[in-house]
Amino acid sequence: MLNIAVIGLGDISKIHLPVIEENPDARLVAVCDVDESLKDSVAGATFYTDYHEMLEKESLDCVHVCLPHHLHYHATKACVERGIHVFQEKPLARNAEEGMALVDLEEKYPDVKICVSFQNRYNETFEKLREIVASGEYGNVTGLKGLVTWFRPKAYYDVKPWRGKMRYSGGGVMINQAIHTLDLMQIIGGEIETIRGTIDNLFDYGYEVEDTAVANIQFRSGATGLFFATNTNAGNSSVEFQVLMEKGKLTIKDSILTKMNGSGKKEEVIEDEKLPGKNFYYGASHSKLINHFYTCIENDSQDYIHVKDSQVSMEMISAIRQSSEIKKEIKMEVYQ
């Protein structure tokens, strides 16, 4: 039985907590949040307002870090230095430099596991797409397209001001909403040669972080990628992820994977499991990844999403931001 704790009882914890409670091999023993009004919000778990105190007093196997971005590194480091495994929400950190500090931490403590929550890798559609690409059925990848067209009202930032400040969030739509899509693009596209990008604000909310980003990505394989993300759409549309290949095309849209061969025949392949409720666009693979990580802890397996795997998306965001500032392409010499 694994003893589990959660640091941070904000929005994302509401996805983590039911998964922990439903796993027969896990026991939620403690939770931590600075908001004392949440003391009775999680039954059966000891409540703390200081995670250092929690780590000292509790005997824990794994801690879920569900905190604002600027606290990820510090909380994860505190756990790892005590030999406690970590399931950390995305993003890895606020920026590529802080991400590299976590890469160094992972290398310094090889016996302590840190899994980063890029759960969309475990969506049924993406798992199948990856399998088809690897099979060579349609030849080599020639191009990728990743589109994220969502909406965030001003109130989204007003209610949690850290989201709109670079020193706390590390950015806007790229790091908070579209980082999953960047992650999937680099998995399929492989090592990146250059990125040319532009970021801007189409809504005049008065916050520091970008609400729109576009980038051209050149992969070392010769494939090209188009990335577009915005929080200024009329609503939250399904993410679209498309892979162009020599003999066909694979598309994930509306949580359904379709394939089209050279003759133009379109065929539905598989559909994702969906979360109930309004946030269907989040995907439903948190549970798969969390339960899989628990199995990795119990079996001492390395088959999970490591810090070093997650650093590439941080470098991509950094390159897009830098490219936008200097209005030139950025050559990627990153942790790939």
C-alpha cells in the first residue's frame, strides 16, 4: 500500500484526488494547502498548511505536486531530497533554466522517481497514432500541425492573479494550455533543428502573459511543424493534432483519430475516453498515468514520463518566446 499526499488543493487537484481514492493500492494520508478553509474538504486525510511540516511528520511514498508553476521546483526538490517520489503537474517549471535545475535534481537522485503529468501521451488516440507512425505503414512523417483554440475570460486571471504574471506562471497560453500539444509534436517530429515563432496578446486584459502564439518548427528529419495556440477563441474547441505522411494523413480532432490513405479514403480508428462535464477538452488520461506511475514505484520501473523527457517542451517555449523578441529563427541546441 502506497502512502500518498497532495500539495495544493486547487482546480487540478480535483482530478488527482478521485484517482488516488479509487486506487486499491494507494492511501491518501495527507493534504496541504495554505488556505485553511479547505481543512475539511478532503475526508480521512491529515491537513497541513506547510508542506515542509507534512514531509517531516508523515511517512510518504509519493506526493502529488498540484501547485502554481513557480512552486513546482521548490516542492518537488523538498520531496526528492527526502527520498519521496513525486507526481508533478505540468509544466515542468516556469522556464527552461528552472527546468534544467529539475533535470539536474533527477540525475542527482536516480533512485527517486519524478513523473511529470503529460497525460495526453496516454490518450487512446495518441497511443494509436504513435503506433501507426512507428509501423511505417504510411512512410515517413513530412509535417505536423498542432492547433489549440480555447477561451479564457479576464476573470480566469483575475481570480488567480499568478496566472497573469510572468514571475509566477512563466507565460500564458503556451505554458498553461498548449504545452501538451508542443510535447506531442516533439515526440512525433523528433529532434528539432529550428523554431521561428511569434507571441502576442489579442485580448487587452492588462496581464503580462501571452494569449496567442504561432510557430514554424523545422525538425532534423526534414519534417515541418505548424503550431498555433490561442485563448481568444469564442469557446473551448477540441485540440487538433495532425500528422502528414508520405502515403497518408493521421488526424486527432474531437477526441477521435482518423486516418486517410493516398486515395483520400477517411477512416475512423479510435476515440478517446472522455471526462464527464464541461471540461471534456482536458482529456481523461490522468488516471491512466497516475495509476501507471504507482505501478512503476511498486515495481521499481523506469517506464514513466521523466523530467528529462519534459524539458524539451520547456526549451520549445523558450525558443518561441526568444524568436518573437528578436524576430529571427532560433537554432535548437537543447536537451533532446
